[in-house]
Amino acid sequence: MVTHGALTVYAKIKPGMVEQLRLKLYEIHTPPNDIETNPIVPFKSITTIHFARFVILEEAKDLKGNTISPSLVLSTNYDKPLNKHIEELAQIAGAGLEEIFNYCVGFERGDDLAAFIKKHKMSCAAFYKGTPYRSVPRILREAELREDIANYIDKQVKSDKSFNAHTLRNKIVEYVNSEKRYAWICNKENPTFLWKVWFLISKIFCVLTITPVAVLAAICGIIPIRIKERQDSSEKNVLEEEKILKLVNEEDKIVQNQLTHLVDIKPGWFRLITLKFVLFIINLLAIYKFNKGELGSIPSIHFARWVIIDNGRRLLFFSNFDGSWENYLGDFVDIAAVGLTGVWSNTVDFPKTKFLIFEGATDEQKFKTWTRAHQIPTQVWYSAYKLLSVQNINNNSAIREGLTGAMSDKEIKDWLKRF
Amino acid sequence: MVSNIEFKDIQGLIVRGYNELPASCFLLLNITDVVKARQWLRIISEEITDGISKPTQKAVQVAFTYAGIKKLGMGESSLRSFAREFKEGMTADHRKRVLGDLGESNIAKWQWGGPANEEVHIMLMLYYSLEKSLEDDCAIQVSKFNGVQLIKRLDSNLSTLQKRKEHFGFLDGISQPLIKGFSKQGDPRFMVEPGEFILGYGNEYHKLPDSPWVSGAENQSDLLPLLQDGGNNYDFGKNGSYMVFRQISQDVLKFWKFMDDATNEGGSDEEKRVKLASKMMGRWPSGAPLVKCPERDDPAFAEDNSFEFYHADRDGLKCPFGSHVRRSNPRNSKGPTPEESDLINKRHKILRRGRPYGTYIESFDPVEIAAHSDLLKDRGLHFICFNTSISRQFEFIQDTWINNSKFQGLYNDPDPISGNPLGRCKSETGSFTIQAEPVRERIKDVPAFTKVIGGAYFFMPGINAVKYLASIR
């Protein structure tokens, strides 16, 4: 069984080196190079990476007017364990990563890359995964298997019209079993029984301890939150056309899209604590409730994470999702407004909220404008399976699972619908 | 029902489709002399048909591209207040991936509106009851042109076509949004707020849609109302709407030839051919929805639009998930619950006012079609729709529903009727999956049967706003 991790490496860029670093990153995906096979970071050869990105956080001023110097963020969604992932990074892309981190403070050529990555690793405040327990190789294998069975069905249907659901499944199972290359379907890649028991116990423990704390926090917090909200200055989000063009020029090229979003957290300890608390709850929900491919019934998110950076001054959000930005943001507004308002109402220029979680993101035009205003360009972005949606990946696994064990007639009928 | 909608100021095409005026032509104009063009526009603005009149002989509408409004002299800051999609235009480079204008639909190959063509500024839309009046009056209109020059004339004549059939042979234009405050009312669950189609009114999020404005300093007239959001800006967009215009060429022979090849098992079979095409459409040629008549066409249901998918056809056994009708209007089938799906669906509606062009070949038989004397003439659809947010309405439908190969959990199935498989999956052809028991049938290598050969984003202002444009000095 494999679980997913979110690696965020945050390093300050050496003074005066931003442009050179930008050029280096540009080289990774610009012809004659391509993102998968380039000699700097040949992503396709790194088998533990689902999605990865490099982002430059430009020099900025915090709310007090202090300068935040520019930094580089490397982010991966990887198959655990972390040590093995970092080892693979160093082994396959060591030279390229050294070149890149050489532009960062605290790294010189010849330094220990793994030690640098571990030292500059930030923890996520919340992490959601849409395809849990599926390693990259497993996702690719299962996609191939599904396509092969689908072609097999096409042929069967043509040659013999008399089959029923039962005989068809038997034929498919027989076919797959006869192919040596599919011997892996019997491997145990799902959570074990013991693990499930442990998971259930921890879930119950969580619900019992967190619920009273959350209720208490809500009761104590509600009045100060409302007072703070009324003091919030009205939002002023200006869209820079040039930046928006830069963003959209990189969108809609493969099945998935990415979003990198960076915004100042509202000043004062109260907002920071509130934000941390909301993200803590969302993280638990992502672990215990939204762990079957849908985040609050949004079926299109592969991975998403929030990271609080710069000593609680800024909030960073990374997401990898299927389909267009417009669809993704539409789902936020239509389906998940409460949760997202809960998080982002603690950041500046967010549309007006009520009681932390109401209004805010439901103001569709203002929310979309705010999101674009604080979205930043991603210099390098990689997807290990650019033709697969979350629904495809999880459906492929269900097809694979249906190849072993006994099934009732109803189950066979439902299973065949998956093709 | 008392309505606060200012029909008197709204251009009539937004309110009605002019079925009584079957002869129509759309004149694409380029402004050559701004001062004269404004004078000409001033005269035209008096002829514009409003939303109250129900013309029986003639109607006139006018719409502008961003380049056109800029050319007429609107100021920089006011120009910025238009929607980004409109400012960038239909042919902005990144938009080809959103709209599927790739391959044969590449904007470089367009006949108008593309980068190789003359810049379109204005579209004058003329509708007549008789073909004869069109010919006569259109010539008069052209002779009156002053400061503008005709780039292209696009004709659509409903009377030479089978009544309301599109060129593949299916009844079209059945499902239209019912709008609150309009005369035609229906089930309140499906009534859509007017602000989805007309600026200046509440939308489905109960907010005023962003409307283009003119700053107080720039506004020298008393034609525009103050912007409702406060401040000293005047609402240029009030009673106007963004109009999407795309000329979509349909390859009728390719379409029916494909249906024939895919169903030909030892002999050509018209019934099978039409059934496959209907599965792709989601309706039969008569218009009868597959959800209600899964097995065969039934003209008794021709105009039926009172169906849903969630309860009647959750698994797509009657109307396939990938069919045109199901993906261009998923109704209650998208989740999270059927009720929420209905609600969300109302946020992605367009008001369609398109018309077919070219001669009609009345046949489902590829041999007959191939032999038809008119075969080589271009035919298709002048797709026209109105919305107040191009990105959330038209572009969303086009990208998230029509061209999306992953729609409803599918793998490589773009819309078989109007989609372009050359999207995110980058395949030359798509598949079409017909859900069935015990197992689905999969039609492979479905090519694109349509291609876009011209188009632009227009703004159709309220009548006073047209007068404002004519009054700019």
C-alpha cells in the first residue's frame, strides 16, 4: 500500500540571481527540451512524482511594508516514503537540482542535496488527495489494463452476440489471467485489514476529541470574528492584464490544470490562529471524510495543499485539477464555498464574509477576480499522467478490483458499467 | 407578472428569435471614417427594432466588436471595463484551446474574423418576412453606408430550409431558457434570472453582472443611467448583452457516410444509421428526446423538452452520457444532487438565436447525398448566442461540456456532433460510447463533422447605448 505525501521546499534566492534562475527553469520545458525528458530534471524518469512544480515567489512587501525577499518553491506530490523520494530525486535529477538550488541561499555546488531539501522542507497546513493509495506506476498500469480490456470487449461484442453479463465477465477475467504481463493484479495494493482498523480507531478518536473543541472554538470565536469582519476594509482587487495573459497562456494544454495562489494573511494573531484552526479541520476532513476521490463532492481535484509561509504572513495554495479554471472556480463557488471562505476569509482583499464561512466565495464575480488577482505564474509544471482524470484513475482501480474474487449478479452488472 | 425589464431599450433579437422573419442577412462592417460612421450609426439607431415590437415585416439589430467600440472613440478607462474575453476577442491565442478552434477550425483558415482577415467592427443584422424584401432593402442599406465598408455578407434563409431543421436533419432550437420577467413562463424551478442574458439585472448568483461603464468625465450625454454599484460612472452595458457569433460549417456527407460505415454489417441500413446519429444527438430527427423515446422516433414528442436524466436515465441507457443534448444541457444529471445540479445548470445557460445557412440536402443516405448537385456548396450554422458572462456561460459549455473528452467520467469522448477531439487529449478522432447492458458499445475514430470558419465576440448594446456610441465626439 502506498500513501501520498506533499513535499514543499522553500528556499530564498541569492541576491541578484532571480533572472538567471528564471532562465534555467524556462530551459526545462522549452524546446528542444520538453518537460518529461529534459536533461535538467527529467521528470518522467522520476517514478515517485505525480505532479511537480517550481514557482518563483517574487520580491514583495508584507502588510507592514517590510520587504520579503524572492524565493523558490519546489513542490511535489509524491509516493511515500519521503526518504526514498528524495533519494530518487537526487539520483536521477541530482545535477540539475544542484544547478537550480545553486541560485538559492544556503546551497553551493557539491553540498548534500538531500540534506538541503530536508532542511528547507515546509509542512502543509492541509493536504487533500483525490486518488489515495495509488502509486504512479499503479495508476499507469491500471490505465493500460483498462484500455486493453476495453479493446477486448469491443472485439468480443463484435464476434459473439449471445453473451450475458456473467459470461462476459468470466471471459474478461480469463483473458486477463492468461496474459502474463498482468500478473500484478493479484498484488495487494489497497489498505490492509489491520490498517483499516487502525484508521477507524483514529477516526473515532478524532471525532470525539475534536468535535467539542471545534464547538467551543466556534462559540468563543463567533463574536470576535464578526467584529473583525466589520472592520475589514473593502476589497480592492485589480487585475493586471499582462499577468492574466501569462497565466491563461499556460492553461488548458493537457487534461489537468494547475493553480498557484499566494496571498497575505490578515494582520494579528487572531486571524492566524483562526486560519490554522480551519486548515487543521480541513486537513482532518481530507483524511477521514473526503478520501474517496471527491472533496466535498468536487470530483476533479488530484491534489491540493495549503502552506503557511514567511512566519505566518502569507498563505500559499497549490492545486492540480481536471478541466478548466472556470470549471474549477465554479465548483468552488457552487459546491464548496463554505469551506473555502472559512480559509480565505482570513486573507486580505477577500470578498466580504459573514461569520467566517458565509458569503465570501458565493460572490462569484468578486471571488473569481480575487483568485486571479492573487494567482501567480508557475514556472515549471509536470504531470505524470496528462491524459487521466481523477474519475478515470479511480474507475480504473475499480475495474482492476473487479477482476478477482466472486461477484453477485448485481455487482457484475455495475462493474460492467465501468467500461 | 410585473416586470422591471426595460424591453423598450433592449434590442429585439434578445427577446425573440424572429421566426416570422425567415429571410435574414448579417453584414460585417469595417469602419473607414469614424466621424461619418457615427453619423451613419445615428441614423441606424433610429431603425433598431426594440424588445416590445413584434415585427411582421422587418427587423434591424446592431452589434459591435471590441475593436469597433474602440474605433468609435470610447475612452481608455471605459474600454477596460468590458469583460476580458470580449476585449481579447474570440481569436486570442489561448482561446483556441478553450473553444476547440484547432486543426480544421484553426483561426488562420477562417473566412472572416481571423488574423488573416479584415478587422470586423460592426455587425448589422437584418431580418425580413420575404426574400424579395431582403434583396431590395439590403441593397438600400448598403447604399446608405457612410464611413463603413462591407467586409462580408452572411445570409440565412429559414424559408428555403426544412422547418427549423439543422443540416444533419434534426429539429433544432427546442430547448431555450425561460427567463423571469419575459412573457413566456414555465416551471419556476427552471426559470432563469434575466441577468444571465441582459446586463443591468440580477443573475443566478443574485448579483448584478459586471457591466461595462463610461466614466462621468467622459460621458457628455444623458443617454446612459448611473451605474447601480455607485460612484460617478455611467452604465453603458445596461440592457445590452454579449453576443457570440460563430460560423460553423457542417459536412453532411462525412456525417452520414460515417453513420453508414459504422452500422453497415453486410448492407446499408437507414434505420440503424439514423439510430446511431440520434444516439449521438440525444434526440431523433423529429426532435423527440431519446429519454422519452429510446427505441424509435415518435413525432408526437417532437417539441418535448420536459425531460430529465437523473431519474429517467441515470446510466445513460436511453440517452448516452456523451450525446450532444445531454452534455450541452446536463439538466439534473451532474450532481452533487439532482436538485443542486438543476440549480448549477442554470448558471451555464445561453440564449440561442442562431440560424442555418446554405441549401438543405434532405437525405440520410450518403449515396444520395454524394450525388446531390448542391453537395459542394458550403452549409452549416450561423451560431449566435447571448450571455452576460462569456467565460461562465458560452465558453464553459464549449470547454467543460462539449469539447471535454472526460465529460461524466468518460475517457476520450468529445461531443460527437459539434466537438473537436483535438483538445486536451490531442487525438485526431474521439470515441462515442453508447451505454448498454450487459456492456456498452463503443464507436471509435469519430472525426469532427463540423468546423468553424469564422466568428467573433460582439456586444449588442441597449438602444440608448448605441445612440451614445453615435454621440461620442
